[in-house]
Amino acid sequence: MSNATSATLPLHMYIRPLIVEDEEEVSKLEAVCFPPNERAPSATIDFRLKNCPELCSGLFIRDFDEDTKEVKSETLIGHILGTKISTAYITLDSMKLVNDEASGTIAIHSVVIDPKFQKKNLATLMLTDYIQKLSNQEVGSKIVIIVHEYLIPFYERVGFKVIAENTNVSKDPDFARSKWIDMERELVKEEYEA
């Protein structure tokens, strides 16, 4: 990373699983980052945070009290929302209020960074952390996602492979406005030598 990029990174960044109390901030970020036809409704966000918080991750900036050094506040600047699905790839049905805990397939439904913090490699940082944690916790065998064509190179850089065009999602008039591509990434636990 260049010095110019790292010099503009926000201080006190922190990644943690999202909780139900984060729903309002997650909804606001979805509204800022996605067009209306692509953002998750509040009820869907609430379902995901209640039923699979281990698959939902947030990137926060913490503000500390200078005197006590205690955290005064946290501001959500990015998130990943996921569920487990029973199908091999994301379908319209799997985007609903569904989480198949027995499945080994994790579907990422959104990856967002607040526009004020974009172009700083924060999405790569957040997604790399997400993949590493899920791999090491052995919660699934693969991650799947549907992406716009222009985002393929970004996801390829973090290990996703193009599978095919997602024809199921394009059946929905709201999603059919653009071409969606299925991508996947295997989850492999990292082995460390003692």
C-alpha cells in the first residue's frame, strides 16, 4: 500500500460481527450504497442479524475519550451481510428470509463501504478478514456471491472465480436491469506450523 493511501486511512478501525442493535446503521449504509432495487429491506437485515450474526461483519471507526481512553462511539463504515443457502448459487428465493444452518454454502448478499471511505482498499481488508475468519472457523465449504460484471476483477483479487451468468436473478424485473454473474470461493482452513 502506498504512503498516500495509508496516510488517508481512518484511525481506530475495528472489524466485528454485526448485532441486532446495528440494524439501523446497516440500513442507512445500504440506502447510501445501493439503488432501491438492490438494497436489503430492514426486515431482511433484521432477520440476518438475528439468525446468522456470525455471517454478518461490520467495519467500524471508534472514537475514544481522550481522558479515559474508553470508546465513546462507533461508526459503521462498511459491512458484509451473509446467510447460508441450500442452493449451489444465489437465487431469488435465497435472498429472502432464509438461513439454512445445515448448508456449507455461504451467500454474501452485500459488501459495502461508505462512499466517504471508498478507494482506500477497505473493502478488500474487510472481505479478506471475513474470508479468513470463516475459513478458520470452518462454518462452511464455500462462499458464493452475485456481482455486476464491472466488479469481477475486484472479487477475483480476493480469490473468487467466475462461474456463469446468474439467470435466476435476472427473472426478477428489479434485478433484470443489469447482468449478474455468479462467483464462488472455496473456504480452506489455514494450517500453521508450530
